[in-house]
Amino acid sequence: MVVLISGNGSNLQALIDDIAEHKIAAEIVAVISNKKDVYGLERAAQADIASHVVSHKDYATREDYDTQLNSVIASYSPDLVVLAGFMRILTPWFVEQFTGKMLNIHPSLLPKYKGLDTHQRAIDAKDEVHGASVHFVTPELDGGPVVLQSKVPVYSDETASQLASRVQEQERQMYPLVVRWFCQKRLLMLNNKAYLDGNEIPSTGYAPD
């Protein structure tokens, strides 16, 4: 698999750890970041994983950037592309190169709060629960079929950063699980729907409770 990051790489580390413990039968062949000097690249180096920086600042258009990003990824012929905090909106053309082979984790209970600032939006809406979703990537932003969701309560006196920290704890548990399902060939996307063990997964994800 190839993992795309933009920052700290905590979900990348969760994958590295599970692979090292033989919980996931896969190899991360490359880590790609759109930003240099982020800690996720250090995590890759510590794990002896090849890394690349493909900076969006070096390209005039989103299409030009995605063409170069696709070229780097395709050179590894990955079976799976994992977006682990990759803060770029991808063009439909790019997404279509990896249909059914690209996963993302988003910090909300999709379809709620697509895009940015999800934790503050949940607090502002006085939501009682918040969480994260792992989903297949489709051309619609944060709109692909959900595989798994995890819920956390929203406390009345907490900040967005405190809520984010608790959501991230769940992310580090659920993302490796979904990747494991994919690598076991138990999980697939067909006709814009997710299936686990041949059964269609509900729109709220597998076992949402």
C-alpha cells in the first residue's frame, strides 16, 4: 500500500505498528506527503519506508499536481492507497485511477460535516455524539460509501481540540481494522457501495453501534 499524509501521521503509525505485529498482511511501500518537514515523514524514515514530498506549491493547477501525484503512486503499483490525514481535495480524474482501491478517514459521522473544522461544527451544533468514518474515496468530497464509524460523546464544556483528541484515539483503532479487512479481501466497493464478506454495508457503516 501507499499512504498519503500531510502532517503528524498518527494513523500512519497505527498502520506501521499493526503491520509490524502481523495484524495486517501488507507492506507500506511508500509514504507521500504534500508538505515537507512533517513528522509523518520521520515516522516513515524510522520504519525504513520510502518517502516522497510532492508539494502542491510546485504546481500551477490542481490537475497538474494530481497528474504528478498519480505518477509517483503508480510507480509502486499499489493494491491500496490510504489517505491518512491527506489535506488535499482530489480531482475526479485522480480518484478514478484508484476506484475501489483508495480509503480515507474523516473526522465526523458522515454524511455530517464534510470538509474542515468538523469538531467545532459538532460543538456549535450542540451534537450529543461525534466521531469518525472510514470510507472508500469517490469523486464526491467525503462522499464515498462508509465502511465503519466510531462514535464519541460530546461534552458540554470541552474544546474542539479536546474533542479531536478523543476522536483520534478512535481513528487509530478503526483505520487499521478496515485496512486489514481490505487486505484479507473481505472488503470491496462495487457500484458505489461497500461490501464486507459479500454483504452490503449500511450507509452508516458496519456495526455502527
